Amino acid sequence: MKHIFDFLRKISGGKLTQKQVDAADKLIATAYDDLNDVLGIATDEMHISPSGIDLICNFEGKRLTAYDDGVGVWTIGFGTTVYPNGIKVMKGDTCTEAQAKTYMVHDLKKFEATVNKAVTVQLNQNQFDALVSLTYNIGTNAFSKSTLVKKLNANDIRGAADQFDVWVNAGGKRMQGLVNRRAKEKALFLS
């Protein structure tokens, strides 16, 4: 992907605006989806449902000015920490609501892919949505290496569900917001 943006920078005179980057990201994603449709490539990958997106949005909230998430990670929009172009969110950054939604759509693809790759057992939509919400919050590496995934892949559904309760700390401190989020994700996972 980097080589595409390097080429676009070259033909645009050396620099791209955020609007140009967002447009290129959208175009590339659409082209990829269209190519799969034309070639008849079906994927067995699951995608988060609208209610799953609502769950994440309700917990993440919407902030159009970058903020410190409490543990030193600059965040914007609906929990975005890295822009679609790979640049980290920094103090002082701002975005529009449309950009925040675009960032989230981009972020969700990464987290959906992580859950689809890490989990080897069949999931229902509620389980998938809960796992994407968890991954969106704790990160792809933490999720992929988690005991939750190990238990889930061993078909220990209850044991996996109980692992949601482990992910309630930030910066070494128990956070009530995370306790509340994990309780909702766990309930969704078990429903």
C-alpha cells in the first residue's frame, strides 16, 4: 500500500492532503471489493453488524479533536489512533465527522480481519461483534495472543467469555469504563 501512496505523492508534486489520502483509501477499498465481485471470489469472512458498530461508537464516543486516551495514546474520531495512511494521531489534530466515520470504517476492516484470522471456530454474529469491539479496544496483537482466543479455539465458549473480565485495566489501573464495556461485550458474546 505504501508504494501506491508514494506514487500518488510523486504525481501530485510531493505531498498529499488528508482529503486526497482519504479519497485514495476509499477508491482502493472499493476497487478491491469490485474485483472480488467480478472474479466471483467469495470470502467466508464475517463483518461487524450495524448494532456492533453502534456498540463500539457508544463506548468510544466521538471526538473531533485529538485527545490522550488516558495512557498516552493520542486518539481521534471514534477511537482512531492511526490514520488510514499509517500516520499516528498526534496532539492538536482535528477532523470532521465525515473523516471520523471514514477512519472508523478503515479501522474496522483491520479489526474484523484480526478476528477472522485468529478465531478458528464458527461464530455467530453476536460473538463476532463482541470480539471485534474487544479487539478495537485492546488492539490486534493483544487479542490475537490472548487466552480468550486460545480458549475459544479450544471450543471453551464459557471460558472464553470469562476472559472478557480480564481486560479491564489501562495503565495498570482498573477502569470502570472498561468494566462496563467488557460486561456489555461479554453479555453480547453469550447471547
